[in-house]
Amino acid sequence: MTGRVVLLGATGYTGGLVLDALLRRGAGPTLAGRDPAALAALAERSGGLDHLVVDAATPDDLRKHLRRGDVLITTVGPFERFGFPVARAAADAGAHYLDSSGEVGFVRTLHARHHRRARETGAVMLPAFGYDYVPGALAAALALRQAGPTARAVDIGYFATGPIWRGISRGTRTTMRDGMTLPSPRRHRQRLVDERTASRVRRFTVRGRRKSAFLVSGTEVLFLPEEFPSLDDVTVYNGWFPPLSRPISLYSGLVDAATRLPAGGRIADALTRPLLAGPPGGPDAALRARIPSHVVAVASSGVPGEAPLAEVHLEGPNPYGLTGELLAWAADRLATRPGATPGVVGPVTAFGPDALRRGCAELGLVTV
């Protein structure tokens, strides 16, 4: 690699997966974080990597270590709390930026705050560049291209086979809990509208079986219209627990109603706290191998009752392993091949659908 890659959060679960993926590519990233002892130990175990102690909450502290053309990867969340100073440091320095966020509200604000500055400095900023939400963006782009100019809507469903209930990380459980009290944006009639999470349930065909999924947030609603301006509707669904999709929809309604009561915050907190139950960290390699991912995109005219125009299915590695591999692939490409579109952009805009498809295929995410 010709550019320097800085990995912030390597001592965490997702950061460790990204580090492993970078090392398999022959990259030697600079590790960054707040804990000197933990960083030094990890750097030594990883072959004597460079490391630097920085405070992610202070843009000036991080920016002084970044140079134009560096690639900064951050896995430090929740991103609404810790992400903005890191992104600002990258945009100001002209360093490319990647993160593992699944928080669409964060991505919307990131675009509003830093898109113009990133274009000025030449920084390519790719938030949510992992299982959340690269596979959906790619599947949708392929389906829309196949469907042609009459396509006006696309529905995207995220599924995972295997014992997914045993393979959810602490970070994902936290995001799921927060999602129960936050709206999910969808594109409807060429406008972003906020709807209650899980207020919609849709059925998709996955491996020949009909499976239910519920409405969730997804950056596809923000970035796909940049590539396909004629799109009226973009909706994203989660189908990790198909039999529970409708009960989860009812549960979401209960939580939403609770938030409107005088003591709604405390009631909603109590209702959603069980979602945090589980061990720290995330699934190990053996368990990840048992939980492959499946993403489907259905392009249509948007007219109720009309048959779909195109349907694309992608299957690949476990969501967590895929996130690590995607971030490492994008960092490698940004560091060695100039030309990606600067600004806060989506994966299709940054690399183009063909290059993105080839890169994902290298990682095992392929059409089926």
C-alpha cells in the first residue's frame, strides 16, 4: 500500500476484525486509540506495528497525525457520541475516511456537516462501509440497472441464515435497542420521510422460501438516489428473525407509545433493556462461519400489484467478518488507487457498481 492507513478502535471487537483483514492483505496499519498499554501490546502482537495515542473526542489531537491521502478507519461507536470529531479531523486534513457505523442519523448529519469540506480537501468519506450497508447498496444498484429506466422503487432485505440469535455482538444489541426508540427514514415520492422502526413488514423470497422482514434504517435511502435520480421509493428491511417480524412490529409500537407518556423515557428504557442481554464482544470465528449473510433487492415500477422488474440476491460471509473485509478492501483501494469521488458519498458513487461488485466478489459476497 502506498498511503498510510490509520485504524482507530483496533482493540475493540470490530476493530480487531478489520485489523486481521488488513494484515491478511499485507497492510501494516498504524493503530490509534486512548489506552497506551493496550495499543502497545496489540501492536507488538501484530508484528510490531506503529501506534499513536490520541483522543478521538478532540479533532485537533487527531488531525495533527493525519496527512492528505491517509486513510482513517474508525470503529469507535456509538458514532452519534464519538464519530463527529473523528470525521471532522479527516475532512480538514484531506484524509480519506471509513467507518463501521450502522447509525443512519449519524450519516445524515455527517453529510450535512462535512460533505462540502471533504470535496474541498479531496477526502473520500465513506460512512457505514460494512454489512451495514454496502451489500444492500450493491444489490439495489445491480437490480435497478437490470430493471432499466422504468424502475421507480427498490426494496432491500437483509437476512442471515444459521443461529443468528447466538451471533449478535454487544454493539449490535445496543444499536438494536436504540433503533426501537428512533425513527427509520425511507425515501417515499422522492422525499425522505421518518417512520416508526418496524412499522412495516414485508415478505421476500430467500432460498426459495418466503420470509418476513421489518422496516429499519439504511443509508441506501440517502445515497442510491445520487446514482438513480428517477427513484421515487427506497425502503430497507431487516429479516434476521423472520418469524418474529410481526411481533417486533407490535413491540416497536408499544415502545413508541411509551415514549409519549409523561415518564416515557424511563418506561421505554425498561422495555428495551432486555435487548442488551448477552455476553460482551461478539461471535468467534467458529460461530461466524455458521452464519452467512443474504441480501436481496427488488426493483419495481412502484405501482401496487405490478410484478417486480428485477430481483438480485447476494450471499456472502458473516455480517461481522464481512464488515472487517469490506473496510480493509476499501482502505486498500483508497490508499493505492486515486480517483474515487470525494465528499461524503455512498459505495456505488465512490467506486462505481462494477468495481464494487468485483471487490465484493473477492471477499465472497456474490450474486446467487
